[in-house]
Amino acid sequence: MQRILFVCLGNICRSPTAEAVTRAKAPHLQLDSAGTAGYHVGDPPYGPMQQAARGRGYDLSPLRARQFTADDFDNFDVIIAMDAENADDIEALRPTHSPTPVVLFTDHIGQDGTAVPDPYYTRDFNGCLDLIEACADGLIAGLTR
């Protein structure tokens, strides 16, 4: 079973949404999410993000924020970052001999190097969901090849 970790900054908008959307589309995968910063550890996803996701049938309410750790390299087959800055922060914690790949979510739709914009700042929760749904579809399609 493929073990996938989604990572953003605070683990209250993008990464929990990516986890929930991908889980809904591919329940057979082992999924989790985390943030590179510990600002919101233990908190549920951001209310407006939950509301937007709920409008499309995704329930984020059971999820709780946690901080990314170096142990995640051992616990997952791939780590998916929402933007390059978070990918860099993840790489800074990479154990010396870990082969676990760190990729951007948008790489799965041919938009290499593109960020999933943070709706906490942009306020575009539906636009974020559109992109996350497309990336989840691309990820799942890539896993079935």
C-alpha cells in the first residue's frame, strides 16, 4: 500500500484538504498530512477551508494539525509539498540516507514548480479546492500506471 504525506505550512488548509480529497478518491491509500511549522498543532482545519470542502462533499473535521518531523521520511513512501518553500523546509530535515522523494503536488498535473496557493492568505478556498482536486486526480492516475 502506498503511504503518502501531504505537507503545507500550518496543516490547516492545503495539506489536510489534499489528504481528504485524495482519500475520498482513493480510499485504499494510506494518507496523512502535516505542516512544516508548529503554529496550529492539534487544531482542526481552518473553518472557511472546512466549509468550502464540505460544500463539495469532503469532511475535514476529524483531521488535526501536526508538525512534520524527520521520522516522516521513514514512515512514508512519498512526501508531497504544496509549494517550493515547504519542500525546502522538508528537505532541511532529511536524514542523510533517506531515499524518500519530496515532490510538489502540482507536478502531478504537469505544472512543475507551481505552488498550490495558500487560501489562508489568498481567501480563494474554492480555487484551492479546484487545484487540489486536479492534482489528486493526477496523482492517482500516476499511481495506477
